[in-house]
Amino acid sequence: MTTAPHRPTTRPRDSRGAAPLAAGAPGRRRVDRRRAAAAAGTVAAGLCLGVAAFQAALALGVPWGEAAWGGQQAQIGTGLRAASGAAAVVWVGVAATALRQGGRDTWAPVPDRWLRPATLGLTAYTALGVALNLASRSAVERALWTPTTLVLAVSLGLAATWGRRADAA
């Protein structure tokens, strides 16, 4: 009995494991959207955890107020310290949402069917943050948080666009 020749069930890869060249696009490789979403979610989560650590430090009294909350004073008051504590918890939840939307199997504070809309909303929120940080009177806040929120907005947008779908989750 003869057997049929083996046919690969997946697309061929080059020696580095990269996707094949796209048809009609000489020299360009296809974007593996699943991997790109995972990378974007990971970048977003890392930035969110950095923001959470910064907010937690503010809540504990570290004098970094010139880089936050409008940058008017080095030591923030009790109300803003409480707000920073709450913000730290929220940013940890945003990090978990970004990871889950990027395709990682981790807990997220929203159900799977809400991941994409939540991540799109967070993208819009951080895009607004870019504009607000750019308009800040504090040079430290502009220099630190404008690029941070820009990269965060882009990575959340990629995770939202290319990440898991509610029907596939």
C-alpha cells in the first residue's frame, strides 16, 4: 500500500521561522497579527505596571509631584495621594486587560466579550492623556508622560485591533 506524499498543514517558514513573503509585495513579510498583538499587549502591560508603581510611590509620599497631577508641587496633598493609590490599583487592572486582549491566558477585570471595547476605550483615554500631558505646564510631566502615553496608546490600539475577538476567546 502506498501512502500519499506528506503535505504540510501550515504555511512554510524560512530558517528564522518568519512568515512567507506576501504575494504581490516583493521584499515585505506578512505581519503575524497574533504575535504582534501579544507583543503590543505585553508592552502596554509593562508600561501600565510602571505607571502603577509610580502612582503607588506618590501615594506613599515620594516627592514626585512635579511629574504628576499637573506638576504644581513636589509633595502632593492627602487627596491626591489617595487618588494616586486608587490609580495604582486601576493601572494594574489595565495591565491585566492589555495582556488578556493581547492573547495571554491571564485574569482580566472584564469579561472576554468586553475586552476589545474596553481596550479600545483605554486606547482613547490614553490618547487623550497624550494631549493633556503635552499641554501640561510642568516640563517634567511633558517630557516623561507624553512619550509614555503615546507608546501606551499605540500599543493598546494594536492589542485592541489585532488581539483576541470575543467570538474566538
